[in-house]
Amino acid sequence: MRARVVVGVNSGVVLALGLALLCPLALSLLYGDGSWESFLIPAAVMIPLGAAGLWMIRLRGLGYVLERDVYLSVTLAWVLAALLGGVPYLVEGTFASLLDSTFEGMSGFTTTGATLLPDIEAETPSVLFWRSMTQWLGGIGIVVLFVAVAPAVGAGAARLLGAEVSGLTDTRFTARIADTAKALLIIYATLSAATTLALLLAGMPLYDAVVHSFATVATGGFSPKTASIAFYDSLAVEAVVIVFMTLSGVTFALYYLLYTRRRLDVMLDREVLTYLGLIVGSVLFVWGVLVFEGNYGDSWGLALRDSAFTVTSVITTTGFVTVDFDGWETGAKLVLVLLMFVGGCAGSTAGGIKVIRVIVVFRTVFQDVLRMVHPKAVTTLKVGDRIIPERVRVAVLGLFAAWMIVFAAATFLVTIQKELDLVSSATAVATTLNVVGPGLGLVGASENFEAVNAFGRFVLTGCMLLGRLEIFTALVLLSPSFWRSS
């Protein structure tokens, strides 16, 4: 293991966070909301500390980077981001404990959207701006940003980027890895700008539009309003958010191909089509349940509006709400919980297991059934025109199994808390592990996570980290062999 790589990457993350704090600092001074010290003090420490770390390590010319360097660097980067990102909350007095500020910081950077704040409007505009900005930074990935602005990592950049861009998609779609990271950043910034403009046109104030664009494109769900998107009660606003949540859940590589090839057929990707089909099918199913059970009376249009927004928000793991879906029928809530685990497309900002992996799991089941009927048949596992190698299939099944084991173990640990019922505990784990935000029961759409005790918050913070890094990147650090010298 090369300590220079780990220290160097995390020094870059500290410097990036310190510089990012200058944005809410400037906003605080502009608004005169009195929170400027909450950003100036940590920024004054992080910026020189991060710069000094980079100068001493001198990343340029590191050459080959070991896999263990990547896993440790990326995991520590997210833990460090959560810890440092929560410092402004401590200075401000928003939270009194490091655990609570780290929970909120981890929820932001992992784009989960779970919160401990009972009254969001009670916070100053600059604090809420930073809260949503952590999601915007986390959506593209602190390490990806670092690779984009500091290509001096050299050969290790590809490995760092690969640990950040999840799924089965190719992490390199340009010749140079730094150019790939920059292309991702440009796509991300373009979507953010387009979302802000569309929300402005829909009638949302500038501040609200910018803050909500951060959370929408990052599929994070933090809102400056306690009632979330329901506060605006606007069909136009909801329509804009639905469109950009859906777009943000699509593989970013396809946007790059769409731009370079100028051909719409690149969007006919099997994963994207399945993703869109799941959205449409789930919306219609939930809408049918709501209408059939009479939840909305004769207001079928309102039922369709709420089901469309909620389904899209959940499958993209954004977590915005327009209605308290905890009051819906069991069938509708069950679909939402299942969609939490599915998530969006690989290589997007969405969380969950990812659509492509779910496809591989189901194709594997069908293939094994076929082999039982025709033992001598020679079959290949294909998704669209792509043949899935055996090692990839095994890796997907392994991740799926690990996901279920972590979900079961974490649910058991959280359920130990007597104040939470099983539904609240299970969905609290499901929504944090899949980086969604709201769950059911005491952690439902109209609630927050205050009901969870300190031990439960610690477990859920770990779930957010595992979900963002897709489990194995972080779990490998628990292996004794990882720490043995190679």
C-alpha cells in the first residue's frame, strides 16, 4: 500500500471541500444571514491543509496505483467528506453532536436525502445552500472532480474513476481518463443549468431553483422546504422535476455518445428502455391501485400526478415528495419499496442495485431454468447485443447477495431500537442503503430520522456509505488480507 496515494487523494478532497465552502460563505455575506463564520472557519483550515498535503505529497509522477490504494482512498474520501462537510452544521449550532452532523453530511454527499432536521425553514439560506451543494458535489463524486481538475494522478486516475462510476458501463469513453472525468462534469453541469432554467420558467424563485437543481440532478432530494416539492403545489414544477429526475437516472455515457454521434438510436439501450418501462409500468400500476381502492375518490388526474412523481422520485432514488405515500394501500407501497432496490441506470447519479444488474439477475434465473429443461443446451447470457462474461455475471450475483445480507443485518441492528417498528426499521435501512431518502412509518415521507436513536443513526450512516460505494469497495477494508503487505 502506498500512503502517498491515499494522503494525496484525500488532501485533494480536503482542498476541494475548502474551496466549495467559499460559495455558501459568499451567499451568507450577500444575504446577511449571519452564518458566514460557519463556513469561513472550516474553509480557513481546510484550504491550507489540503494545499499543504498536495504540495508535500507531490502526486505528479506516481505511476502505477495498486487496487488497495484505490479502495482505501475512495472510502476514506467519502468518510472525510461526510465528517468535514458536517462541520458547518456544528459551528452553526444546527446539530450538537458529531454523529448527527456526520449523518447529515453523509446523507448529503451520498445523495441519500435522509435528514434529522424537523424544521428545515428554520435554517439560514446559506446553510441550506451548503446542504444541497453537498449533494451536487456527491452526485458527480468528489474523487471524480479531483481526477478532472488534477490529472497528475496519472495511471491511477482510471482506477479512481472506476471506483466512483458504478455499474457495468465502461468508465473510459475518451482516450485520456482526465478528459473522461471532464466530459462527465460538463454533462453534469449542463443538466444542472438546464434544470435551473426550467424551474425558473415554471415559476420557482432563483434561489429555490438553484438549490433544487442541485438535488434533482444529483438525485439527492434535499429541499429548502420541509414539505419538499409539495410546498409549491405546482404541476409545472412537478413536471420539470419529473423530467430531470428521469434524465439524471440515465447512464451519462449515453449523453456523451448522443452528443458525439448525433444519433438518437444510442438511446435505444436495453438498460435505458427497461428503466423507462419500469417507470411507466409502475406509475400505471400504482395509479390503478389508488383509483381502485378509492384513495383519491373521483380525482383520477391527481392520483396519476402523485403516482407519476412518487414513482419517478423513488426509482431514481431522489427522494423528493409531493404526497405522504405512507397512507397509500399496501400494494402501492410494496412497489415503491421494490423500486428503492432497483434504482436507476449504471453510470448515473442514481443509487440502488441498478437496472442493468437486475436484468442480469433475472436473465441468469431464466437461463438456469432453461438449462434444467435442456441440460445439454449451450447458452450465452446477453443483454441486448452485449454478451455478459461469466466473471461479470458472478460479480453481479455476488453483489446482489451482499446487498441482501447487508440489508438483513442492518435491519436487525436497527430493529433492536424499541421505539421503531419493523416497517420503520426495514425501510429506514432500505432507503439509506439504496440512497433514496424517505421510507415508511416513523421515517416516512412526512417525517424525518429523529426517531432513530444514536446507535441506529450510526448504522444508517454506514448503510449510506456502503450504498454509495456499492458495498464491496468499503467492505474489502474489513478483510485481514487487505492490510497484509503485498
